[in-house]
Amino acid sequence: MSAFIPSHRIFVFILTMAALATGFAATDQARPVVHLAAGDDRAISAAIASLPESGGVVELGAGSFLINQPIVIDRDGIELRGRGPDTLLFLAARANCPVVVVGSSSTPTHRMVRHISVRELVIDGNREEQTVECYGGPCDERNLSLLRNNGITIRGAEDILIENVVTRRTRSGGVVLEKTCRRVRIIGLESCDNEFDGLAAYETEDSSFTRLNLHHNQSAGFSFDWRFNRNYIADASAVDNGSQGIFMRDSIGNTFERMILRSNGEQGIFMAETRTIPGTACRYNKFRMVTITANKAHGIRINDASCTVNALERCLVTGNGGEDISLADFGQLEVIQPVNTEVAFVQPVSS
């Protein structure tokens, strides 16, 4: 795809996020570093606990670290980093827990955490040897069971960096944001072969997600299902996922650029409202230079008439199993530099 200069607002947003990134790098040399050549979840948690109140870095060596209990980072200013693909966090058989939790493991979260980063490592959720989706038993019965067994869960957090991480084979989602997250940056994520979504975000705003490769997840590549507002997603692909490339409800003012949504089991993009909650439509979302092709159902399905004023600019939508663009009503989608596809109008279906 050709290069594209984003709008002024997005450009300023990117500069702001770049400044935050510089802040992480600039303070790294002054922070204490604990080197951990080998160990398990207890050793990693002890290393984090050994850092001073001001925070610091836990640097993991090459090799496999067996995880029996989640690594919970609920202190400000902590960085957990490995040595790229040579560092593996591997969930033990029947551990039935998330691997990394950024933020409080309590529900409701007890405080907002800030300035935490997880970088340069691989997370394997060992899905085949887990028995339940939620931490400690059936979902949502008590405190810890409100946590899904994701690769990384980010909850109640601001100014967070996830960089050059692989999440795979989890019993729930690859990376999940929830319980109010702001200014999260995810850069260079591969998320694959998870039981549910590659990346899911709820109650998330003013965040950026770039250089993502979400593939072969059993549900959606991306799932944005509750108060997902003013975020930026770019240079990403969602390919060969079980349902949608992007599933969206209650999502407002987001920008998607330079993406590929291909060969997913249902729609390339599915937008809807939550029928039981008024005011949860998808509105004012922009898609620029997005290729949507070879998905088994529609290329784009906007399922509710309340989802209005969304826009496609310079997008290629072609060769999908159903209509390339399927709308519940007229006027829902502005097409700029029109794509060579027919727009179909179909009555809403249950979402």
C-alpha cells in the first residue's frame, strides 16, 4: 500500500505517544535492573518485589520460565523484559490462570497503575493443558474468577507499553485491556492460536496499537466491545481468524490505517450496538487504506441503523463470501474515493 500522512489530530497524537516512548527509554539507564537468568513465576515476582518503591527493571534471560501463578505487576514504574524470542513464559499444566496481569488482580481494581512496560518476550498459554477459561474456576463466580486466563491482561492502567511480544495458545485471549485503560501503546504484537480473540479492548481510550499480526485465533482478531474510544490502530493484519477480523460495539472516534483483514471465518469488519444498552452504537470511526478480502461472510457488515457516520477512505473491499459492504440502513457509511463494490442493505440480525 502507498504511504499516507494521517490527519493533524492523529499526527499530534502520534507525537505525544512518541514522547512517552522517549520517556521510557530516557529513564531506563537511571533505574535499577535485576537480572534473572532462570527461574519461575515465584522468582520473577520476587525480583519485582525487590525493586525500590520508585520502580525498575526485571530482565529475564534466555530460556523457559514455568508459570504456575500469574505475574501481577501492580506497582508503578516497573518494566519486565526478556531477550526477544529466546525468552519464554510457559504456563504450567492445569495452572488455569493468566500469565501476566498489569494492574490490580482484584475486582474492582483498587488503584490505577502507571508507567509499566512488558517487552521482548514470548507467552505460551499451553491451552491444551488448561481446564477452565477463568482464574481458579467457573467464570465470574467470585473475585479471581473475574479474571480470564489471557496471555496479558491490562486493567485499570495508564501509560503502559507492550512491545515486541508474542502471545499464543491461551485459554482465553491473547492480550486484553479492561477496567479503564488510557494511553496504552502496543507495538509489535503477534497473537495467535488463542481460544478467543487475539486482542480485545474494553473501556479503553486514547491508546495506540501498531505493527500487529493477529492470526489463527479461534474467535476475532480484534474485539472492541465496550467504550473503545479515540484510539489509533495501524500497520496491522487480522488473517485466518475464526470469526471476524474486527468485531466492534460501543466504539467511537477510532482510526484504522494500513491494515489487512483477510480470510477470516465470518466478516472482515462487523459493527453493531449492544441491543440492551442504549447509546452503544459504533460511530465516527474511520478506516483508511484497509484491504478487506476473502472473508467468508461480508467484507463489512454494519448491523444496526444507529451505527452512523463511519467512513472508508481508499479501502479495497473485494472478493468476500457475502456482500462486500452490507448495511442495515442508508447513510451509515461514507465512502471516500469509492471502492469498486456494491453496497447492499440488509435487515439487522441478532448480534
